Amino acid sequence: MTLKRAVLRFVAFVSVRSSNPELLRAQFSALSRLIPLLYFVLVANAWVLGIAFIHHAPIWLSVYGPLVLTGVCLLRVVLWWRKRHVAVTDQRVVSELRRANVLAGVLGAASSAWALSLFPYGDAYAQSYVAFVLIVSALGTMFCLAHLCSAALAVATVGGGFFICFFLATENPIFVAMTVNVLLVIGVSVVVILTQYRDFVRMVNASTEAMSREREQSRLLRMIDDMPVAVMTVEPDTLNINYANETSKRLIRRIEHLLPLKADDLLGTCIDVFHRHPQHQRRILADPANLPHNARIKLGPEVLDLKVSAVTENDGAYIGPMLTWALVTKEVESEQRILQMAHYDTLTGLPNRATFYEELERRLSTPGNRVGLLFVDLDGFKLVNDTRGHRIGDTLLTQVASRLRAACNTPATMVGRLGGDEFAVLVPHDNAEETEALARRVIEALGVPYDLDYDRSIQIGASIGMALAPRHGETGEALLSRADMALYAAKAAGKGVSRMFMPEMETRIQDRIRLEGKLRATLETREGLFVFYQPIVAINGDVVTAREALVRWYHPQRGWISPGEFVPVAEQSGLIDQLGAFVLDAACREAAGWADGARVAVNVSASQLGKGTLVCAVQDALAVSGLMPGRLEIEVMETALLGDEQEIIAELNSLRSFGVRVALDDFGTGYSSLAHLRAFPFDKIKIDGSFVRDAVERPDCAAVVQAVATLGRRLGVSTVAEGVETQAHLDRVREEGCSEVQGYLFSRPQPTDRDAPMVEELNRAEARKRQARQNQVPA
Ligand code: C2E
Ligand code: MG
Ligand code: MG
């Protein structure tokens, strides 16, 4: 077993194994250098031996033998010489070494056999000389082949074998003794060769390892050099840079103008040049316990992100700090931008709702702090945004923001944009007079016309609700909601005004909520809901062309409530569709019975349009009542056209397509855009009552009434003057060219004959209640 293992190990040791290509190459290269020497020894020894026997042995032995050997050796040397510059592959190395192994055995055997064949022709001296040549040739060859141990052993085995067998067979005591000596010498030589070979293998392996480590190191260094991260190492004592990768140099080149050094002089420079206060950095780097350490360094407009880590030996000994760093200017900019976007409104740059609210809460949570809050809402912004486009709307908001900033530039006053056209101002006191004065200044500043477009300036207004802390609320939420209530009151008071929160406002909001509940219930039962009709007459006053259906609501507690109050509640609560359908059905049914064949005009809110439900509701009402579509007129306000214009126009067009007429209501109160008159072919334009009344006093209003009337005539559209209360109004609008009139001068809105007794009864009840209340009031 052990013998087998030993043989296997021997075979492995001497065989040419391709598993270690570096060793094989080293063997090949060493052998290549020694092969000419080897052949020289062989050939020279053969010739000297052959010449020594030239007169004793036959010529074919003494001359031809060396000649053949010389030929073979020359052939090998020439072949070797020709291929010495050709790049050898691993495979070729292996095959060459294997060939050398075989050749060593074959040549050893052939040359030994040739030398021994001369033996019988010589005397004792010559025979001893043959033995001598044999042994020196074998030893010389073995040493020449020392790097290819297998070949050297083959020579030793073959040459030694021939020698021993031959000379032992002579039974000459001298030759037997010589054999023993040769055995010893060959044995020792084999040991020496094996030892040298092992050293050679070790040396080759060590150098291979060193080379691969060196390759690995230079690869690593190249990788670090090419890394997208800048790396520098510094001397721990002096903090002088002793290594900087290419990225470091490239980055330094970019910021060279900010530093007192050049990228090419980086090595040997102290890292203090990067810091304004190097002592602090030095203190940190002095102690490896502080590492890793991160820092951001500002260098002019650039920002450096620096990470310092400790480089240690395998045993943990501190070698020095390593700095990895990057230029993060762009990242820092984006970070700041994101921060800005999260806290500030992108359009105006003002603090956004969240930031404003946070600041409000912060101030309120500071004990003893007093705060004033102004809730600013723009009047007419939506109109501008919808009609002039969002670009103009955005520019307008930016200008509003800068006017607000200018009007509120006192210390600790904060302006924020809460969203859309809502802004807020936070003041550091709860002085009502000062807050109201500021509100007036803001309203005045925002009311000055804005020069946004090349063709005309734009004017909007602002309403402001105010609340003071701690008087009106102690939390941000309470204060905001109260300022919002005050704003609602300001809007209700006619816009362009400011209102300070009052507890009654809260009651009003609650009233509104109660009103909504009551309206919802009323719409279920329809008790107390009526439709009154007001005639619209031709300008000469003799023909009623139409009657406008106007909804009325009698509230059991509050009496008659104006549609001006409950229609907006219905619009905001979504009850308007139900209310609208009630009026539409009632009006169509009623008009179907009118003997004079007058049309009926039904008001439709903007919030009923654009939902795709109106056309069906109208068709249903016409179908149920049997009213001819041509006798129904739908009145829409100009603002209804400002929503989703295309859809609304399509809806109105489809109404017109089956004969229903469409009138533009309250022209003059809204945007008064002639563009709207052209956008849709209205059948009638109703000029608002306030406008009509102003026309008597103000020539400019009269001119507009005239312009609309003229435009109506040109378009073949009738123009109705609303709110005609006096003969003067009638004369004026007749003069300006209106074709029809509506107003108290002719008739107030009246209930139907069917409703009249009930309305009468309710009015009487109302009068009694009024009387009772008056009686309760002490004289
Ligand atoms: P409108 O459509 O412009 O209706 C005309 C308003 O002017 C009516 O007020 C009418 O009573 C009033 N009026 C008529 N002649 C005169 C006058 O000579 N002098 C004055 N000072 N006023 C006059 P009312 O009925 O209070 O309606 C107010 C508004 O409520 C209506 O304005 C309309 O926009 C809305 N409204 C009324 N009924 C409905 C309805 O059924 N549906 C919808 N969506 N809105 C309605
Ligand atoms: Mg109307
Ligand atoms: Mg009107």
C-alpha cells in the first residue's frame, strides 16, 4: 500500500503535469537555455570517444556513430533555434517537456549502447575510458536536465542501468568496484537534483505567487484609480496626502480655482487646504476612535461630501485615515429644492399651507404668545384664470404674492399661500385695530389693476376674514376655521371687505347647516315650496312674451326665505338638481295651461350644467307636461360658461337642437364678455337689473346697455332689460334699444291661481307673527 503510494507520488513528482502551467513554463525556459549545452556535452564526448577508438573499432562504430548522434542533436538544436521566438502555448510547453522526457530516455539508451559497443575493441585503458565517458556524459546530461527532474531521472535510470548491468557482467573486480562508485555518485546526484528541483519548484511557485499578488495589487490600484469615488490617503501625523486616485485628481481639477493648490501637486499637500478651520478636522483625525467621520465642506459655491475612515493593519494597528469624498453640489441643490418644494409654494415661493400651519401652531404653543390671523381670498380670480388662461392666472398669483409681501413686511409677520387663490397672513399681536388696518392696506394693494397682458390690465379684489388668538381660538385649527367664518361673512357682505370674527358668525354657519337640513326635508315633501311667475313684456308693454319662473320657499319658523339665500345653499349641498327639477316640472306644467301661449323661462344654475343630466330633465319635463319645446326658455348666467366650457356649450346646443330656447341671464354682473355672446348663439340676452338702473344715472352704463341691445339686434336676439321699476328705467332702456322688459313696473313675481290662496294664507300667518313679535317688543 505504502509502496503503491510512494510509486504514485514518484510518478506525480516526475511526470509533466499541466496543472501548474507557470512551473511548466519555467521548466521549459530553463531547459531551452541548457539544451544546446546538453547536446554539446553529448556530441563532444561522443566524438572524443569515437576518435579515441578510430584505429581500433570499425569505422561505422567510431565515426558513423558520433555522426548519427551529431545529426540528431543538430536537428533538435536547429528546430529549437528556429522556434525560439515563437510564442509558446501551454499545450506546446507540455508536449515539448514530454518529448524531452522521452528523448532523454531514448538518447541515453542509444548513446550508452553505442559507447558500450566500442568496449570490446579497446585495451584495459580504452575500456576504462569508455566507462569514464559513459559516467561523465550521464552526470553532465543529468545536471543539464536538472530542471526537468523526470528527464534527469530517466537519464540516470537508463544510463546508470546500462552501466551497472554491463560492467557487473564483466565480473572484473575493478569494473565491479567502479560500478559501486558509479552507483553511489549517481545516487548522490539524484538526491542533489531532486533537492534542487524541489527548490526550483518552490522558487517558481513563490515567484508566480508574488507576480499574481503584484498583478492583483496593480489591478486593485487601477480599480481604485478608476473608481467613480474620489479616494485619498494621508499620513496620520502630518495629514499630508500620500495617495490620491485619478477621480480625486479629476475633481480637484474642477475646483482648483477655489483651492490654493494644483491637482498635479496633490501628493505631499496637507489636507488643511480644504478646511476653513483645519484645527477641528485635525482634532477628529488625531484619534482613530473618532472614525469613521462624515463631514460636508463648503468651498465657495461647491459642496464636498467627505467620509474619513481608519485604515488598519491585519492586527488592527492604525495605519492612517482614508478619505473618500465627492462633489455633491448638485445633490445638495436638489435636496434644498425638494425641501423648498415640501415647505414652500412653487409658484409664489411663499410658505405653503403645511409650513404656515406649523408656524401658526408653533406660535400658539408658546405661552403668552398673541397672534393675529388674516385669511385672504381673492375676488374674481377664478374668472381671470378661466377666461384668460392659467398662464395669466399664475402670473397674477405671483404678483398678488409679491404685493402681499410688500404690504406685510413688518417683523415676525408671515405670509403664506394656503392653496388656489387663498392666502394667509400671520401677525405677532392680537390688536384688532392694527389687524383691521393691515387688512385694509392689503385689500387696497391687491385691488390696484395688474398689468399682465399687453392689451389690457386686470382688476381683482380681495376679501379678508380675521381672527385673533387667544381671544378667538387657541389652536391653529380653531383660529383658521374662525378666520374662515369671518371671511365667509366678508364675502357675504359684498366682497372687497374685511371682517373680524364674531361669535354670531358661528351661529350663522350653524344656521346655514340647519337651513340645508330643512331644505332637504322640504324637497322630500315639497311643502312650502312654490314657483312664482313674473312676466317679461315687449318693450311697448302690451304683450307678455314670457314669464320667468322664480322659486319661493316658506320656512315654518323663518317665513319666506329669498332664493338669493337658499339657492346657493342648494348649489353647495348638491340639492340644486332636485330643486331645479321641481321648478322645471312645475313651470312646464303651468305654462302648458297658459291661454296666451307665452313662453316660460326657467333659471338653471351653473352647478346643474356640465353633468350631462340637464337635457334628460328638460326632456322629461316637456314630455310629462306636453309643453312645446319652443315655449321653454332656459336662463343661464354668464359664469356658467366659465366651467368646462366645451361640455356646457355642447349641452346647451343639444337643448337648442330640439327647440328649447337659451337665454343669457344677468348680463353685466359677471365678466360681461362679448366673447361669451359669440361663443354660443343665445336666443335672448337679459341685462341685469342693477345695470339697467345705473344706466339712468351713468352714461357709461347706458352705453353698454345700448351696445348690448345693438349687438342683440344685429344677431337677431331679443334683449331684455331686467329690474325695470320706474317709468324712467323703461324710457332709458327703450331709448337704448332693448326689445323686452321685466320688472316691478309691470308686475312682481306672482303665485299661480292654484297656489294663490295658500300663499295668501301663509302671508297672513306671517303678518300675524310679525305683529305678535312687535307686540312683544316693549314700547
Ligand atoms: P334672476 O334670474 O335674475 O331673477 C330675477 C330676480 O330679479 C328675481 O329675484 C326677481 O324677483 C327680481 N326682480 C324682478 N323684477 C325686479 C325689479 O323690478 N326690481 C328688483 N329689485 N328686483 C326684481 P328673486 O326671485 O329673488 O331671484 C333671485 C335670483 O335667484 C334669480 O335671479 C335667480 O338667479 C335665482 N333663482 C330664482 N329662482 C330660481 C330657480 O328656480 N333656480 C335657480 N337656479 N335659480 C333661481
Ligand atoms: Mg333669471
Ligand atoms: Mg336675472
